[in-house]
Amino acid sequence: PTLEKVALAAAAVSAADDSGDANLRRDALEVLRDVVKFQLKMPADLAAPLAMAAASYGNSCGAEEIYAAVKKVWASKWNERAYLSRKACGVDEEELHMATLLMEVVPAEFAFVLHTANPLNGDQTEVFGEICVGLGEALVGNEPGSALSFTAKKAPGFPSTVRNLPSKMVSHHPPTDAPTIIARSDSNGEDLEGFAGAGLYDSVTV
């Protein structure tokens, strides 16, 4: 019955989108996310694997808490930015599949993303990097502001140029007194031709 509610809520989003009313679509997306986050019950065959996952991280959280995080990741498929990005790129809703990875958070002081070719101009002779304070969620979660970014030539000495100075006002840091689990989005969006899904979906700490 709950999956039927998900299907009905998804149909309501499609109808609202067809109407051309942005506010109606926004409200319908919120309803759909809430159905996923608050009404989906844990399948019986998932309880044991999640309990094992919790135990492997020292039982710092329970299976229900992990499942709540998984549902939030799934629900983020229908945040407005992700929905509109798929629509703009002609990606049907049925083509985008969401999976969730569970892993321990490394209490990093800094995080980075490094592209082996410059994605801004397609230059294969240089790398493009971005660095932020704390966990990488500030980068991949598209927090406001700019990361420290640079380019470096694939040449002896790696001559580099700073492209942006950091201006992000938010950084993310896990607790240090116990292991922290993160449920990371792992959609097939980056494998779909003409569509880059990185940063559109949520990762949730437990």
C-alpha cells in the first residue's frame, strides 16, 4: 500500500508539472519526498542486514536510524533541482535509479575533487581541482560559495594557477567521540548519456 502511495504521489508530480504551475509542482515534490521519508516501512528482509551494518560500526546507531537515512537519500531523487535537471536533459523518471552506499565517515580536515581533464573547457592537458574545509559534502552537496579551485598542467613541475579563492561559509565535520555512518547517494545518473548527476542527491549522516 505504501508503494502505491509513492506511485500516486509521483503521478501527482507529473500532473503538476504538466499544468505548468511551478508552485504546484514544488508542493507535489515535497509530498512525494515526505511519503518516502515518513511512510515507507522497513522491509522484513532488510532488518538483519542493517543490524549487521550497525554492529560493524560499533552499534553507534540502530537499524531504524540507518533505514531513515537511506529513505532520505532515496527521497532526494525528487528534490526540485534534481527533478528539473532530469527534465532539462530529457531523462525520464524511470531511467534514474537510486542506490545507497553505507560507509564510515573519515574525520577529514580537508576534502577535494580532482578532474583529470578540465571540465570547464575540455582541456586534456591540465587537471582541475577543488578543495574545501571538512567533509566533501560542502563540494558535492553544492553548498553556497566557491571552493578553492586550481588548474595544473600535466607537465614537468605541474605549473598551476589558482582559479577561485574559497568563499564557502559552511563546512561539515563528523563527531569525534564515536564512529559516524554516512548513507551516500549512488545513482546511475552519471552513467546516463548526456546527464551528469553528481551533486544532485543527498548524502545523510547517521
